[in-house]
Amino acid sequence: MITLLTTLCLFTTVNTEMSELHVRTVRSGSNVTIKCDQNMDNDNKKYLSWYKQSSGKVPEYVVRSFQGIRYASGSNDGRFTVDKETFDLTINAKNEEDAGLYFCGKVKANVVEFGSGTHLLYQGEKIHHPVTEMVIKTGDSATLQCSVQSLNSNCSGDHSVYWFRHGSGESHPGIIYTHGNRSDECEKSSETDSPTQSCVYKLPKRNLSLSDAGTYYCAVAACGRIVFGNQTKVNVQENNSWIVITLTILNVIFAIVIILLIGVLLKNHRNGTFNSHLSYTDQAEDTKVLNYAALNFAMKPSSSRPPRIQ
């Protein structure tokens, strides 16, 4: 993209807010349509133009709407067609040399205004990888790992790595991360006679939320082709550890309270039994005293004299 802007600046002024890069994959012999995010104007001083930049080459225009639809030399063989209303570009992908970066720009007085770009890549042989599943709690961190094989060792160019996420309910996966010049991470396959390489890429994810759930996979683009790696299905669940801790603390508190209540009840029961025993003992002693006093009174001789006989 920097080369594209540098080359165009030699001839025109570039005004760009190119904030998004799309990736489209196509199999050889299929058709693909790339959307133009610029609006068609009836102003004769403005026209639209499609630019293409292949890997290691200078950018070149493919077709433009200046005084009618005009195709560049080498692009007028039927491989490229544009919609006259929307200026969307359709490519008959018979030639893998058509892979590259495509940009739709609006030109006025030698000023080119670009929007988003599209990286067109030819999909390599599809390899079925097992899907790995991960269950992660909200707020936790994880490192996703993706391995890609079947990269042609004859391709000496740098590899661009794309990470995709296909969320639940989404019709198409979206790019979440891209980085280039990552050929240093590829390790040669253990099979010395094999033309393939084995590449492992990692994507750290921190403080995961429920919106991060989905199927993640990576893809490596090199020499106009793209190869997809294995998929990882990430299930994000609510972190309920604080609820468990709270319930555990409450259970401990309830257990302590119950033990204290049982202790108080036992103490009160013992005190009540002891008091009853004391009361019974006092009553028995009082009864003995009364019985003794009555007996003593009955056995005491009468102090009155008998009457005198006259």
C-alpha cells in the first residue's frame, strides 16, 4: 500500500482514509466481485478508477470511467468487467497473476481519494483440520495457536498472516488481526523430502468477554495464494467464582452460628437441670426438718401436773 501511494504521488495528489483492508479468496477459474466504496457522480470533472498492485510490482490502473469505461492495456481481454452503475469490479480468476491489492479511487483534478482496499488471493488446496475447543471464563486470558501446512517452499517471499473470527450468528468471518513478514516463524517440516513447511502462529487474547466467543482460525498468504490453518472454537462462560466464594463464606458463617446456638442451648439445659436438682434438694431438706421437729415435739413429756385428789 505504501508503494502504491508513493508511486501515485509522483503524478497526482493522494487523499486517503484507507482504514480497512478486506481479504477475498477465490479458486482458480471462479469469478469474484469486488465492491467499490466510491459513489458514481455525474460530474464530468470526476471519474472512478480501479488500481491493482501485485506483489513486488508497481501499481497500475485496471479500468476507469473517464469519458466512458476504459480498460487498461492487458486488462481488456474479458478477465475484468465493471458494473456501469456501481463500478464494482468482477474478475474472471483464470490467471493467478491477477492476485494482488485492488483499490477503487475517485479522481478529480489529479487528486485521488481512496476508501478501503481488497486483497485478492487464490485459495490453495483445502486441508481439513480437526477443530480444537476451549472453554474460558470471562476476564481470563488465553493464547490461541494455529498451525499451517502445505506452504510451497519454492515461494521465497514474506508471508502475511491473517487471523479470522466467525462469531455466532454472523454470516461471514471477519479479520481481527493481520501482520506481515512472519516467515521467520515457519519451521521446516521433519520430512526432508517434503516440499511443505510447518508454521505455527500464536494470538494472545486478554480479558476475554462473552463477545469474544466464536471460531478462530488463521491463514497465511504468500505468492498470491492463501492457505488456511486449523480452527479453534472458543466458548466463553460467565466467571461465577465470586458466587462460589460468597456462598462458601456464608455457609461457614451459618455453621459457626449454628454451633454457637447449640452451645448456648446445651449450657442453658445444663443450668436448668442443675437448678432443678438444687430446688429438689432444698425441698427434701425442708421436709426432713419438719418431720424431725414434729417427731421431737411428740416425744417431749408433758410439763402439766395431774390434778390433786382431794
